[in-house]
Amino acid sequence: MADPVQPAAVEEERMHIMQQVLENPFLLLFLGVALPTVIYMVWGVMEIVGIPIAK
């Protein structure tokens, strides 16, 4: 005979989004490469746009 308390104990708890991100090494690697790349590209475009036009 099954124990009525058992199904509640087996029920899985949902993981938070941040915990899923921090436990996935490939996602961390991707973010560690992609975010600085995007930030430096935006920074470079801002610097180029800020250069005055020669007359």
C-alpha cells in the first residue's frame, strides 16, 4: 500500500532562473564572451559617432 505522504515529498521544486544560469557552465561561457563583445562594440560605435566631422 502506498504512503499518502510520499507523492508530496517526491514533487520537484522549481529552480529559479538565476540558479539555472549559474549551474550551466556553457551558458556562463557564452555570456562571458558575448556580453563584453556587445558592450565593446556599442562603446566603439559611440566613440566613432562622437568624432567630429573634418571640414
